[in-house]
Amino acid sequence: MRNKRDSFVQGMESGRNLKVMTFNIWRGSTSIVQVSEAIRTAEADVIGIQEADGQLPALAHKLNYYYDEGHSILSRYPLHQSAHKEFIWIEVAPDEVAAMSNVHLCHEPYGPYDIRDGLDAAVVVENENRIHMQEMNSRFHLLGQLASQGVPVFLTGDFNVPSHLDWTDEAKSMHFGVAVEWPVSIRLEQLQLRDSYRDAYPDPFVRPAATWTAGENGRIALDEVHDRIDFVYVGGAAVTIDSRIVGERGPYTDITITPWPSDHRAVVSTFELIPARIPIDIGASIQVSHERIVQGKGTIERAGILNKE
């Protein structure tokens, strides 16, 4: 594992550690108890949830976490709206923030299945440019801007698309004999948003880390394509310390939960970051709002009005 310390960390007295998780809980999950147990066991501070299906308040209540349903994010720390729908602020310490975005990209077209079924890789990439790249377009711009100015940025999600860091020439034997330049992961890399799992474990042969699929209640089709499509990306003033796969007992899993409640495995990554201060000088178009989002227990404070949960 690489233990990276970038120049912004060198010379600092101390950074803050933060554990960020991405977790597709499978249509609201068959077991909120097991989902919350997975989050507790992984010791995640901030979680991007996909397929919450209305269960975010129940999860927040069990964990006593803050939550925001619009972004489908749970957090140990207070959350604040930004001026943009693409991301939210995590207040990791008083007046110190990091940016967080969470996505669940369209499940069709799904490139690995198309390649398995004989579609040319060039056509698959065209489909990616037409669908997933368009879904990500506004996030590319805003998150790249934040990262370029040193704001710690985290992007979680079920991307429904693999990474070019896995489908390499050297790893063709694992991927139907082809290498694919998946556009979403390439663009994020160009914007200095790093794949935290590959930060920690750069060799896909040694650590393939497939997050799709744990199967439906353990049942997996014989022609299933196992791949890594759930990611925690990081940019700006943060470095990856570690990254783990959370799931059922098996060859891909580092943290085991039994029974496992989802058809996806989760990813939890540990970071050291230098938070941005409020106010953040990144232009008038991006401002911090001090509106408090919902906490799992207690009161809700919005625009100075207190309401009981």
C-alpha cells in the first residue's frame, strides 16, 4: 500500500482524519439493522447512500447522524447546503469544511455486460460519452474547480461504470481480452480527483476489489461480470491513508458483515485532510450556507426556525 503525503500535508502540524463510505443499500435494503451495522463496523464518518428508497431518516435515527435526503448523505458531522445542487458542505470542525458529492448514475447502458455480449469496445465508449459523461458534466466543472483551489472534495457513488485503472492492457485477461478507456474515470483523473481505492492499492491483479456483485441474497448468475463500479474519489487538500471493501464473507471483502444486506459491496476510505475555512474564497458563485440539515435525533434547524423531528 502506498502511504502518500502530498506537499500540502508536509510541514503541517496535523491534518484531520475522515472516513468516507459509498454504499448502495439495494432498494432501501431488506435490513436497515444490517446496513447500520455495516456503517458502524466500518467506522464511517460520512456516507454517500444509493438506493435509499426513503430509508435515510431511519438510518440516521439508528446512527444518530445528520442526513440530507436531497444528496442522500449521512454524516457524523453537521451538513450545510452549498449554493449548488451538485455538492454539500461537511463541517468537520467549527468553521472548517470539506465538500461532498454523491451520485447514482444510470444503470443502462452497462458497458461490461455489453462487452461480454459482444459489443465493440469503441461503441461502448460512445455510449459512455452519450450517457454517463453527460450525467456527470456539471459535477466535473464544480468539483474540479473546488479541488483546484485546495478545498478537500469527496465524490461517492454507484457509477454503473468501471475504471480505466482496472481495464488496462496488462489486465486484459480479466476483462474479455480488451482494455477500455472508460471516459468518466479518465475525466475525473484529469481534474485531479483520485480513485481512493487505487491510491491505496494500485495493482488490479493483486486487489481487483469487485463491488458488483454480492448477488441477490447470495445468488449470482453464472455469466455475471464482476467489476468495481462503486467509488470514493478524493481531490484537493486530502490524501488517501487506506481503503477497504465492506461486504459478505468472500475473496473481495476486507470488512465482513453477515448477513450482508445488499447486492453491492461498499467501499470505505480513510483520508487525512486539511479542511477549508469558512468563508471560502472561491468566487461569488460558490458560497457556504449556514442552514443546518436534519439530524437523526432531536431538532431540525432551518433558516432559524426550530421544528421537532
